[in-house]
Amino acid sequence: MTKKVKQIIKFLVLFGLLIVFLYLAFRGIDFGKLVAELGKTNYFLAIFAMLIGVVFGSVVRAMRWRYFLYPEKKYVKLKDLFSAVMIGYFTNAIIPRGGEVSRPFVLAQKEGISKAFTLGTIVVERIFDMLSMFFVFGLCLFFYRDKMKNAFGDLNIEAISLYISVAILLFVFFVALMLVRIEKTKKFIEKIAVKILPAKYSARVQEILISLINSFSFIKYPKNYFMIFALTVLLWLTYALSTFIMMKSFHDITLNSLSFFDANLVLTLTAFAQTIPLPGNSAGSFHFFAKTTLVVVFAVTSEVAVAFATVTHLLNFIGVLLIGFFYSVKENYKFSLKLSDFKSSGNNKPDTDSESNIGLDK
């Protein structure tokens, strides 16, 4: 099977899932009532909510990313980090998971640091995102357990979240162990790579894997732990605030009366939905999970729930496209991915900034 055929099959599968989720989300909807709800929405407030999540949330994400990059380069300008984050979101909106590669490449090329290491920091970031999501979900389960079971039926999200959380923690522990014994790790990787890979690829793959492992080197800097934790909490609260304000932009009494804590549950489950790499920034799965949560858990009408999901997803999608496109043009970004692009070498630029410079740009 050729690479092109595999890509076509993958696209058809993902597009098919998108259609299925959209069908489930819009099934039984009275489109007249849906349009009426959309017409009553306060779009100024909704856009403000979007900007909090997309812009301020990305600023916080960029600030936290700086600490993950710290072992490779002590200081990276916040504007460059933010630019790379938005280009990554823009790519993700067009190519599912494409931004996970484009974002580190943009920054690595600009800062002259290892692309493999920078790519690894995205893995680290996703681990923190997933753990915070499942932590909040665990808190919500104490209050919404029965309603959650009614909402998702045979899909045991509680068990799924527990298993994934344990798997993530075991993975982090395993990588930390490899970091502590980095010389033995290098020898082991070399031994395996030589056995299973052609000679022309073996050395390069070894370099890439070691760089990816080294991306967890932030563990060696306990002084940064507090800021990483604080920014992770702030990032979640930013997204929760965006969701909460978005709810307030609708005139429906039930939706409008939901609390900030309720918004956290909606955010958790829609974030879970966005781990499914569907086209259009996880369109369909986002709508289905948002609708199911609002209807079953909070007794919001289907039309209002779908209106909320549609406005939230569409505004975030447009915001990411516009801002991401602006920075893509500004940075003259052209996507390219080759094995030779990965380098485990350190900085190409002298790092003259002191360690205290890791704070906000002035």
C-alpha cells in the first residue's frame, strides 16, 4: 500500500467520524429554534470570551513553554513563543495534529536550537495538559457521577480517564529514570537502532530519540517547578473563564445560570473531545460532547446546547485561523518535514541571557 493511499484512507476515516459526530450532535434538533437561539446570542461577549481563551490562553501557554525549553536555552522571547504557538494552532486547524510538528519547528529554526528537543517539549506540554484535565475531571465526578453515567452510557469515561492518567504517570516515571541513567539509555538505544534500522538512518534516529528524552530535562531544575505548576493552573482557569463567559453570552436562563464550576465540567469534556484528531479542529466531536454534557447533566435544551457548541467552536476556529495566518505570513512559515530536519545539537546562537531573564518580556 503506497503512502498516498494510506493518507487517503486516513482522511476518509477521519472525515467519516466527523460526519458521524455531527449527525449525533444535530440529530433531533429543531433548526428553527436553533436559528432563534443563535440570533439572540450576544456576539460581542462571545468574541470577548474567545479572545480570552485563544489569545490570553496562548500567552500563558507560551510562558509555560519557556520553562520546558529552559534546559536547552535559558531565555526565549515571549513574542517568539506566542508566534510559534499560534502557527501551531493554525496548522492544527487545517491538518489534524500538524501543529504538534510545525510549532516546535518554527521556534527551533528561529532560535537555532534542537528541533528534536523542541518537539519533545510539546510531548511534555501535552502530558501536563492531560493530567490537569483528568485532575479537574476527577473533582467533577464527585458532584456529577450519576448524571455522567446517564450522559455517556456504556462509554465509561471515568475508567478511561483513570487508565490514561496512570499510563501518563508511568510514562513520565520511565522517562525520568532514563534521564537519570542517560549513558545506559544511550547505549540501549544504540544497540536497538543498529539492529533494526539501516546504517544510514541508525545514527540520526539515535540522536532524535536522545533529544526527545532530554526534552524532559526540566525535571533537573526544581526551582522552576512552582512556575510550571502555577502557569498550568492559570492556563486551565483561563480556558474555564472563557467557557464561563461564553455561557453568559446566551439568553437561555438555564445555560446562563450555570456556575464557574459547571463550566469546568463542560470544558473538561470538550477538551477530551478535542483529543480526537478530526478535521476542522475536532468539529463534530466537540459539538457532540458539549451537547451531551449540557443536555443530560445540566438539563439545557438540545437547541441551546448545540447553539453554544456551534458558536464556541466556530469563533475559536475563526480566531485561530486569523491570528495563526497572520503570524504564518509574518514569519514566512512554510511547512516541511524531513528526517534530516531533526538535529540534536545545541544552540547555534550564543546564549548570553542570564537565568533571571526567564520572566516576562518588558
